Amino acid sequence: MITAFILRSLDRRISIAIAILLAAAVLVPLSNLLLPETSALHVPTYLMSLFGKYLTYALLALALDLVWGYCGILSLGHGAFFALGGYAMGMYLMRQIGSRGTYGNPLLPDFMVFLNWKELPWFWHGFDQFWFAMLMVLVAPGLLAFVFGWFAFRSRVNGVYLSIITQAMTYALLLAFFRNDMGFGGNNGLTDFKDILGFNIQADGTRAVLFAVTAVFLALALMLSSAVVRSKFGKVLVGVRDAESRTRFLGYRVEHMKLFVFVVSAMMAGIAGALYVPQIGIINPGEFAPANSIEVVIWTAVGGRATLIGPIIGAILVNGGKTVFTGLFPEFWLFALGGLFVAVTLFLPKGIVGTIAPYIGRKHRPATPQSKVAEDEASKPVQAAE
């Protein structure tokens, strides 16, 4: 029943986007693994990993769009949920190193040996199991979002005040994770990963699987988000966004609805972080930086807020541009990013997808009987006055 409801909630554009992602999950790894390097269709491993990183960013932008585009919650702290999911995955990968580390200690990661830790902290236990780490990928950001949202939404904190508080939250985590005594690697973070589920993390086959898994998870997240926003619950969320007081007056528990969608969005961001870390090879406190969360807002705005597909396109385009511009003009990239955001705000306030969607919809919209009659009347020759 749930599967049927989700499938019914997919419109034409969402279905096409999901099909493209699933096709990429199959074709890109096959191109990398099966085609020779001399082939024009061969996708190099470094390029596949780069695209995989873009897809994790797209999943993060989609998570933000769910709360900002459809519920009006402008979160400037989604980078915190992304980083917590990344740290959960990083802790699992660190536990898999074992005695292959620089100091050869099978029980403690290298940074703990360097800092003269005597035993593994209690919160590292269990991360030698993949299922436990994946559970923490959801629980850690979800629990933080639940606690934060419980107090913020019950206190009816809205607008710019809520945005500032979310930014303060991620900055506080940034300062905390920078401390060596926190047990998360301090400034250097977690790195030097060896394998995942017993497979060499640097091997082409592992990289191909990671890309495919990322594309599949993004497709599933897009499907889930579409089901949420097109349901009756999603319609009420839009009501909360546009007229919160009126929605509350109608009897809806607005704070509960905000809390639910905020927690779901945080879990999606945590999954994005978990998929990001093995492909990049490092996670450090810099991922908590407030500037990272602000960039996610830019991706969403550029692509098109409240469109679902827009944030995915925005994240890929902006980060693709960042890769190109930082290589050609590294000192001008931040100016280009700021100029892009200003230009979109002034000339494309609905973003790329939000601007072109009405024209695409008009092109494919079937003619109604009234429009058909009007069209026939307009095509008749004008009778000359006698």
C-alpha cells in the first residue's frame, strides 16, 4: 500500500529525474569498469568520485528543500547533520583499520595513540559493526534535530531568529569537535581509511559501487520527498509555510508537523554525509563551518526552492562551476559565487527550475474543451462587414 502511494505521488518530471539517476547508477560504473581508458565513453575513476561527491551534495540540498521550500524553515545548520552522518561513517572506517595504522595498535585509532589515550572511549564502542554505524548515521542527526526542534518549535521561534539559532548550533559543534579531548580527531579529523565491508576503499570497483549507491539513495530520497509533499500532510506543510497562524487556528499541531519534517530532513542530510566520507576519504570539523550550510542554501535557491528537482540541479551546477573556477581562477571563485546568488535573487527569484517549469508544463498540458473551442474560433476567417 505504501509503495503504491509513493508511485502514485510521482509526477512526470520526478519520474524522469529518478530514471536518470538510476540509469547513471548503472551506466557510469559500467563505463568505468568495462570500457578501456582509450574509449571516448570511459569515465575515469577520479571523475566518477567527483560526480559521486556532487550527488551527496544534491541529497543534502534536497533535504534542505524539504524544510525550507515546503515548510518555510530556513535552516542554516544542515551542515551539522551532514557532518554528524559523516563522522558516524568515519568512525566505522577508522575501526576497520585495526593494526594497519601507523602505530600498529589494533584497539585504538592512530590519533588516540598519538594523544596517549589508554582505552577506547565508550561512544566508540559498536562502530566496528557496519549495521551499528548505519544506525548512528540516522540516530545522531535525527536525535539532534528532534531535541533542537522540540524546544525551538514549541517556543514558536520563527523566521530569521530560527535561522540564527541553527547557525549558532552548527558553530558550537564546530568548536566542540575541534577539541582533541572530544575523541573525534580534533583539527585533523578522521582519515587514512583502508577498506569498507572488507573491500579496498581505493579500488576502482569499490568507488564504482559507492557512486551507484549514492545515485540510488538520491533517487529514493527524491521519491520519498515527492510522496511527502504531494500527500495531504504536504499540503498542510505548505499551509504552515504560507499562513502558519491560520493553519494553527484550524486546529493543526503546527509544532509537531514542523518537528517531523525537520527530523526527516536531518536524517536525509546524515545519509548524505555518510555517503560523502568514503568517497572523499576524510571528515574533519571544517564540515561544521556555518559557511557550508549557507552554501547549501545557495544551491537550493539557484536550482529552485520548493521544486525538489531544482536543488539537485543547483547543487550539481554550482559545485561543478566551483571545480572549474577554482582551477582556473581560484582567487575569484567566492566573488563568482556571491555574484551568482545576487543575480539569481534579482533575475530568477524562483530559481532555474522554478522559472522554466511553467513553460514546460504549458507545453505538455493537454488542451481543455474550453481552450479547444477558443482555438477553433480563433482559427476561423474574419468575416468582412457587409
